[in-house]
Amino acid sequence: MKPIVPTALLSIALLAIAAPAIAFPATLANAVCAPTQSSPQTGKPNAEVHAQLDYFVGTWKLTGETKASPFGPGGKKFAASERLEWMPGGVFLVARSYEGNQWRGLTILAYDEKDKVFTHTSYNASGEIEVMKGIAEGDTETWSADGQVQGKPVKQRFTIKKISPVLYTFKFEMAPERGDWSVVYEGQGSKNP
């Protein structure tokens, strides 16, 4: 398994289930992820890692719909956009998430040399912070985190499938402790020319 970056996750929007508001692969309004310990960065990532992250550079339109699950109602459509660019130095990829013209979230993507995974740290306009770790197998990226919904622990999984250089699909799922996975929302990201 080879680590990679999240696209939809990237700055995608985690919508509030009750009132979809995208704030990057940020977090569901009620989900709170536990922060992870950070590792010092030691220079620019290798060419392969840089290329994996570089896929997401540019402006993306994100659209999708919530699905009925134990975590909320289905049928709510959402749309957002995100703009991704390299921070000077080329080590961190920075994503800004927008709902309409309103800036709703900031995400920083990087590669953790120690754990050999990509990291995705999002901050949204509601004051929530989400930290996820990701890996890739072929054209599919899987991001995961532990969180809480209404004070109860849950597992979170965000899957991105690259369809082409300008299109990917995404799916966000959650599972209660020792429970089955439920799709919370899914959609697609399309790159603006």
C-alpha cells in the first residue's frame, strides 16, 4: 500500500448533516476528531510524493448528496469549491474551501516520513479541527480518523477514487464502535480549467 493525498478530502467539505455546509474534508458538524502528535518535516517530499499531492493543485468544484444513515437524513444536496496551492517551499499543500463565495475551511496536507502516510489537517469556520491519515492503492485513496458523534466514539473513513486528471469521486462513511459502516454522503470533484 502506498500513501497518498485526499482530494475530496483535501478541502472537500464536510457537511453538517442537518444543514449541509461544506468545510473541506473537514468534519461533520457534530463529529470531533482527536488530534494526532505531529512530526517535524525535514525538507521537500520526494518526487513521487510531490506528484501525488500535485494532482490536487488548482480549483475544484465539489457536488454531492447526503445519504440516509444512523448519523443523519439523506437527500440533502451540497456544492462547494476548493482552491489548492503549494505553500512556498513545496512541502505543504494548502486548500481553502468555499461555500458560495464564503471561505469556510482551511486544510493543510503533508507527508509524514515517520509514519509513511499523508496527513490532512482541516480547520473550519465553526472552530472544529479534523486530523486524518491517508494511504493509496492505485487510483483509490483511503483516509481515516477516530471521532465522536453526540459524545459517542465513531470511526470515519473517506474514500477518493481518481477517475481522470480532472475528475474524482468521493464517499464519506462512519461506523459506531463495533458497528457497521454507513455512507453519510458521496459526490464528485471536478477540476476547473
